[in-house]
Amino acid sequence: MSHLYLVAVQASGGSGLALFAPVLLIFGVFYFLLILPQQRRQKKWQHMLSELKTGDKVVTSGGLKGTIFSIKDDSITLRVPPDNLKLEVSRGSIMSVTTQDEVTTAK
């Protein structure tokens, strides 16, 4: 019986690195497939928000399309067609900027 006990102890007693290798591998995969791309998207979005200027055509997170009329610290006033309605939205609600190239290719 003691012989079987020794075999069982030797079989289960791996090194600490071998036990943590799968956990480290999973963390590495999550970092490169989920976290890193999200950080890149966030940086690109922050850069886009810092480059906004009056006259840019933008789309908000709610789907409103309009032209920037004025910019304040944390809010933007949009002119929304067809009645040239002026709406004040948060700077963070801007999802994309429509460039003139995109407008001409769509026509």
C-alpha cells in the first residue's frame, strides 16, 4: 500500500510553473485578443474627439447626424437638418466623423 501512495504523490507533485502555465497562457491570449485591440480603439476615438472642429459632419451614439455648430469644453452644439435644429450633445456621444470623401463617394 505504501508503494501506491508514493506513486500517487510523485504523479501529482508537478512544479509550480507547470501548474500556472495554462493560467498565464489564457491571460496572454485574452490580453492580445481582447484588451489590446480595445485600448487601440479607445486611443483612436480619443484622438478623433480631440481633432473635432466647427463644420465637421458627425454621427452621435443615438444615430443623430449633424454638423458641428459650436464646441465647448465638454459639449458640442449640432445643427441637424432639415430644419437646422440646434442640439447640444455631450462630446463623448460623438461616435464618428463623416469626411467629405465619404460624402462624395456616396453620391
